[in-house]
Amino acid sequence: MNIFKRATPLSAKTAFIALSMLLFFFSAQVSLTIYVDSSYIQHSISGTPSLSSMKIWSEPENTVGTLYTFASLITLLALFYAPRVLRKHGNYRWTLSLIILHIILLLGLAMFDSAWLIIPLFVIEAALISTLYFNFDVFLERYSSNEKTGVVRGLFLVIGSIAWLLPPFFAGQIVDQYGFQPVYLLGALIMVPTIFIIMYWFNGFEDLAYEDVPKLMSLDTKVERDDIKNILIVNFFLQFFYSWMIIYFPLYLHDHLGVSFTDIGLITTFALSAFIIFPYPLGWLADKLIGEKELLVAGFLIMAGTSALIPILSEAKVGLLVWTILLFVGRSGAATVESMSETFFFKKINGRQAGLIGHFRRSRPMAFIAAPILASILLQFQIVTMVQLFSVLAGIMLIAVYFPLRLVDTK
């Protein structure tokens, strides 16, 4: 008798609880490692003479951006072929396979110390993150109704954000005391429960007739086409902000301001609390009172303002408390944009449109291609200094405001 074989289909409530547990463990692992990834890669390159002497870029921190680009190219390829993989193997088997591979890669990052091994493991592991989030979207969209999209997505984001909250703090302490590798070993252990969660609750998952990525012109009306196009661009700019801050802000704090990894983890933990406070009430507001457009504009303006303040505060030599408040306010803007973009997009589609979901999730790898390429070029040719990168980011976020202004609210 198969102990993982369910006799009855999952109810929407049970599926949401199971998916929330799955998301919690996965997000905890991602949060544990993602803010030390760039420093770990830079450390590995500097510690491998045969690689550091190749001088791909003038500085290891510029090479780090290039590696994120390779990882994002793999992610784009995986998401492009996602609908046909789903039709052939089903979301249950594909997700389970990727989770097991993810654990193996984390163990590899924990075991090896040569950049020649660390780099390919990191590139593939980083590529799996967006792919697995896409798979979770397919599960969730299968069990959620359109009229509750804002609340469901908002609550789902809150649960994931709770999991993101403390791991950066612990990761910083581990790195300062024991080095980078134990962080990845702990990440692999955190992922183990996800195997049993998906095998028990989703082994009987009924797949839909997944559609390939459609051309926007195939959507029903011009308004619908424009809205989908613009919300995809909105999500790209959000992911661009994330990629810029995830890669370069920890490097700037540690290498240029001398902030310890423990303090970076503490700052990040406090800042990430914004993703717990805001998504659920914002989802309720979007469902019941106001539309998503105004909140999206406000979020981008907050992100632009806080990014512009980084060079100013650096010059003023402020303390950790000010950096913590600044990062919290900036993440509040990002949480607003994330919650509203998710709500808007998933109100516009249904569970069969795996192609469009893949299109939406491809915003992350596309941003992780564009942002490090742009930043690496700006740094390599000394167009800007490291701290001036954040002034550039502020200008890009101001440009992003144009696209939510063109949306038609779903209310």
C-alpha cells in the first residue's frame, strides 16, 4: 500500500495549507542563502588563484554579476519550455524532481571550496529558484478562485515572507563564525521536509491542459492585452530592483562600509518584516476598496526615493539604525508593488494559462540578466562608483512609474 496515495482529491483549503507549508520551507532556504550568495561567489573566486588570475572583469564583484546572468539564462530556458514539460510529466513529478536536485546542489555548495566547482553549482541552483516558484504558482492557481485572488495571494506572500524574516540574521552569524559552507548545509536540511509535503499532499494532483506562452495579440481585447503587457513590465522593474539590491547592497555594506555579515543579516531581517506587514491588508484593499494602480505607483516612488538616499547617507556616515530604517522603507515599497502586481496578474488569468504564468515568472531571470550586465558595465568602465549604482537604480524606478499608470484597475 502506498502511504503517499490520497483517496480523495484535495479541497481548496487543504491545498492552500499544504502549499503554505511547502512555500514556508522553500522560502526559508532561499532567504538563508540568497543574501550571502554574491559574497560567497566573490570569496570563492578570490580564493581560487587559477580563476582569479584570468581577470574576466577587473574585480571579482563584477564577475559575480556575470554569473547571475548565466543563471538567469538557464532559468529563462526552463520557463520557456515549462508548459510542454508540464504536459509531458505533470507538475507533481516535475516539482518533486527539481526539489531533490535543489537539495543535491546545496549539499555540493556546502562540500566544495574551489570556485571551479562552486560556480556551476551556484548557477544551476540559482536557476532553480524561479522555476520552483513557477511550479508553486501552478499548484496555487489550480485551487484558488478569482474573486479571492487578492486575499489568497496576499496571505500566500505573507506566509512566504514570514519564512524570509529570520534566516538572513542566522546566515550572517554563521558566516562570521564558521564561514559560508555551513549556511548551504543548513539550507539543504531545511529543504528536506518539502519532499514529504509534496509526496503526501500532491501525488494525485490533476494537471490541466496547459497552454504554451501566448502572443499578447491572442488575448481577448486590446485592454486585456495592454494590461497584461504592462503588468509584466511592472513585474520586471520590481525584479530589477530586487536583483540590484540582492547582488550589490550586501557587497557595498560589507566591502565598502565595513559592516559585518551579522549586522547585514540583522538589517535585512528587520527590513523583510515589511513583507509580513503589508501584503495581506493590501490584498484586501485591492479586492474591496481601491484598485491596484495607485498602490503600484506609490510603491515605485518609495523604492526610487530610498535608493536615491543611499549615496547621501553614505556621505553622511550614518549608523546601522538609519540603514535599517531606510532598507525597511524601501522594502515596504517593494512589498506594495509585489502584492499588487501578483493580485492584478492572477486576477487576469486562470490555471490553464501556464504559458502566461511562465511569462510572468520570467521577469525575475530577465531582470537578473539586465541588472548585473548594466551594473557590471557601469563599474568596469568606471562610469559610476559602487555607491552611485543606487542613484542609477533610483532613476530606473522613476521610469517604472509610467507603466502602472497605464493599467485599468480590476475593480
